[in-house]
Amino acid sequence: MKRLITGVLASIAWLLLLFLGPFPLFWLAIIALAGVAQAEYLTIVLPDLDRPTKTPLILFGLLPLIGAYSGDAAILLCGLVLALIALLLYTLSRYAAFVHPYEIISRGGFGYLYLSLCSAHLILLMDLPQGRAWLLLLTAITAASDTAAFYTGSKFGKHKLCPAISPKKTWEGFSGGLVGSLGAALLVRHFFLPEQGLPWIFLTVLLLGCLGAAGDLSESVIKRAFGVKDSGSILPGHGGLLDRIDSLLLTAPVLYYLLYFGTGLCLL
């Protein structure tokens, strides 16, 4: 019940932000969420660092998202470069205080690529024409895939998808997730994106569904490496924020570049 209530409240808040929130508010909300996810990630991969030491690392990681406000991917990348430079300079300035300085650089730097760069594409998507509808499509695909995969796998799952990483995930659950995400995507297309071609929708669902599962497994790899079950406890019944957005981290950039480079294909 706790999981259900949290999921419903989070979904309502996201939809209100998506359709009623002005762009600056959406931008600030994504920055705040990315900051929380960055804090959870650093707690997992650098557990020995105290909060005063982690805080600058979190703030540096927000630079790509700040750059994304422009709607220009080049400025987003500029923010990423500045974040990496700031991380290096910070590590150099405190080199003697760190037991393993390279872990700060490597694990912190990967966090900027994995969390900051990828989540910043949510802001770029919002800035596109029909950006709110595209974000709704992305949310529908990932959320429906997660939900359908969970219930299908629980009831029919027999063949393990990737037992070394996540023993509970099955091919039956994965297949059910694709079917669920296709149904959700068709609903969004019908009401919000009727001009989009069915072949493009089918291919997008297949691609994003597979990447969403990969994103989920990728976070599991990180948690397994450090013996952590959940990334945090901010969402009752769900764990941490990172546990909920892991599927979006890979799907958001891919959807953005599909639209950026292949707008004409959307009508096929």
C-alpha cells in the first residue's frame, strides 16, 4: 500500500509539473531532483566522504543542468566540461586530505556523465516544440514498462533475464513491459501526438523499452558493486530517487536525439 500511495502521489506531482508548471519551474525541479540523485549516488560510491566534502561535488554536477536552460546541447556540454574541470581542481586542491583521490575523480566524473548529462536532456526535451507531449510519451513508456514488467514477471516469470545482476527480472517480465509501454505510447499518441506515424511509435517503444531495462540493470550493477539494496529512502516503498529514475537516464537522451536528428522520421 505504501508503494502504491507513493507512486500515485509522485505521478500526480509529475503530471502537474509537466502540464501546468512554467518552463523555469520545470527547470528548477529537474535541477533539484538531479541534486538529490547525485547525493544518493555519491553516498553509494564514496561512502567515506563527509557531507561538507560531498556538497561541492554535488554542486559541480548541477552545471550541465544549468546549461540546459538555454535549450542548446552545446551549452549543456559546456556545463559538463566545467563540472569536470571543477572536479579536477577540487581534487587537486585537497589531494593530501583524500585517501584515494583517483576514486573522487573517476567515480565523481562518471556520476556527471551518468546523472547530470543524461538527466539534463529532460530539460532539452521540454524546450522542444511539443516538449510536454514528448516528455509525457517518455514517461508513459518508462512507467508503463516498469509497472507491466513487475506484474507480468511476478505472475508469469520463469526465464531469468540477467540473473547475475538482477535475479528477479525475467524475459516474461521484459516482454510484458514492452507490451505495456506500447499500449501507453499509443494512448499518448492518440490524444497528444496524433500526427506521429505508427511505425515510428513502434520502433521508439522498442528502442526505449530496451534502453529502459538496460538503465535499470546499470543502476543495479552500481548498487551490487557496493553492496547496497536501495539508493536511498526518500520515496517510501520505492527506495531512493535514483531507483525511480534509472530508466529515464538512458531513454531521455536517446529520445531527444531521435527527435533532433530524425524529425522527418516521426511522420512515417
